[in-house]
Amino acid sequence: MVCDFILPCNRLEMPSTVRLPSILSDRDLEPVPGLKINPRQATEYIKVGNGSWWNGDNLVHHVLNIAIPIFEAAFPNAQALFLFDHATSQTADAPDALRASHMNMEPGGKQPPLRNGWFYELNGVTLHAQQMSFNENDQSVPEKWRGKPKGCKRVLQERGLWPQGGLRHDCKSRKLKKDKSHTSNSCCARQVLSVQPDFLEQKSRLQEEIEKRGHLCLFFPKFHCELNWIEYRWGRANWYTRKNCQYNWPSLVKTVPKALDEIPSHLLLKYWWKSTRIMDAY
């Protein structure tokens, strides 16, 4: 498994004239046995299988501890714009993200503790912060709920959004493609919460971590890999590997890095311009 970052005309790497940041000095230079990597490049390799796979945690670590330090060393005083496909591992939420789908109807249970939310009063002017868990010392709630996450019902009640007739927890019919009732903002408790401003503005964990470091992050639309020019690079690398690999593990370890190094900068620039032309056409 290979993860890498590219610029419009080159791969992300640190010039040889720049001192290697201390955060990269402890980097594993041989993540796969027999495969030594260049510490000045943002390329990462892992051997998948036996429960090992590239996931959201790997990506966040890769961006924060490898890609950003290399970028900041190569382009001091510049701000990076990171672009990612809309893959599950890249758009995953933080454990405490404001997601209505993570919440039970009633307090407690197996729902995770969520970060504090906020809402406007019905007049649309007064802003209120809202704790998404009960205070451990709150004597006004049953003892079994103290310190526990609030459910959808309690959160909506505190926001003045719980109707007199009540709401069901989740509309199962929303999963039916022919049923258009899910377009209503009041069909169920989860739907009402999911369209609240603080829930709508919830960002993915990756985007939050990148922005904390002072950089920018955007995601390509779902199912539109032609907009991401790194996909053309992967295609070229796959073609080179199929052509030169002996289809065994030692040969694969030897061939894949060569496949990535083989792609010239002028070809990456062509991939970039092709993607921008497709963007302009859309």
C-alpha cells in the first residue's frame, strides 16, 4: 500500500539544501522489509494483510507528521491547500464529532460522548452553547444519567425543537430510494438534529487537524476521481509495475518505488492540466 502527495508538477519532497526537521529524524526508513525510503519524500509504504490496512489514523499521522513538516520546510511562510478524494478513511469523523447518527433517542447507552454544540434561540439572534453530556453534579437529572451523553430527545428539548406530539428516533423509510419523505426537516429526531447549524458545520477529523496547523483542506466530489490528477499518476505507476514486476513479493518491493520515481515532472504537469480542464468543463 502506497500513500503519497504530489504538487501540480512534482512530488512533495524537501530540497537537499534544507535541513531535515527533527520530527522526521525518527521516521521509519524501512517500513516494509527490504524497502528503504527517502526521508525527504512524503511517500509512505505499508504491507497490508493480517489486520494491517491503511485507515484514517494512518492518514492523519501521515499528514501531520510527514507531509506538513516536509511542505513547511520546502515552502517556508506558505500555506498548503490539501486536496483529497471523498474516501471513507479521509472523511472520517473525530470520535466526538457532532453527528446525529451517533446519538440514541434517550440519554446514556452506547452512544459516544460528543463535543459541545451551539444553537440560536428561535429569534435567530441569541447564541447559546450546549453541553452534549449531563454534568456529573447536576441534581436535577436522575443519578443514572449524570455524566452520560444526552440523547436526541433531550438535546432537542433544550433547543426548543421538540414538538408536542413527539418524534420517532429515526425514519427507516429514509433508506428507501423511492420514498422522498427524507427531504423533510421534521421527519424524525435524527433528521431535525442533522440540519442544525452546528451539526451541518461539522468537519472531518482530517480537515480539523490540517486547519489547526494553519493550512487548508478540500475534498473532491464523490465518484469523480478524474478531478484528482494523482489518480493518473497511480495509473502510470501501475502500468510500469505490471510491465516490469515478476509477480512475486521481492520483485514488487523493488519495482514499486522505481515506478513512482520513473514518472517525469512534465508528465505530472500534463495530468494537472488535464484535471483542471475537466474541472472547467464541469
